[in-house]
Amino acid sequence: MMETITRHELPFHFEGTYEMKGVFNRMVNTFEASGPQKTRWICESEFRFTGLMKIIAFFMKDGFRDQSRVIMENFKRFAEKEIGGRN
């Protein structure tokens, strides 16, 4: 898989593309302050498929959504642990 960082403006914005044969994924991550020591993370994902992957993806729509949610929850736990460890 090839990762290309298309916008790197942390801590406010991070955007990249991830490509491999039959799959193109664009991720847009925006981070906004939402109160004292709170951050709102907005994650937009775009998937495009070609060839055989188009057929496989059709049957795995929920899997992509679920996996994205798991990744976001894991990152949230990591970020909260890091912040909590500094206080």
C-alpha cells in the first residue's frame, strides 16, 4: 500500500491517500477544540474500487465502516492516555 500525505497541518488538519491495486482511499481528518481539554475529531473517508475489489467491497460495506470506527476508538483511547499521563 502506498501512503501519500496531501496536507499536513497538525494539530488542526491531516489528509492523505492510500492506494493499492484496486483500492483508492482518501482520508481527511480535522481536529477542532470543543471545550477545555476536549477535541472534536472529524474523519471523512472516501473509498474507490476497481476490478475484483469493486465486487468484494460491495459485500464488505459494513466491514469498512466498522473497521474505521474501531481505528477511531483505538486512537481516542491512545490520545486520552497520552494526555492523562502528562497531568
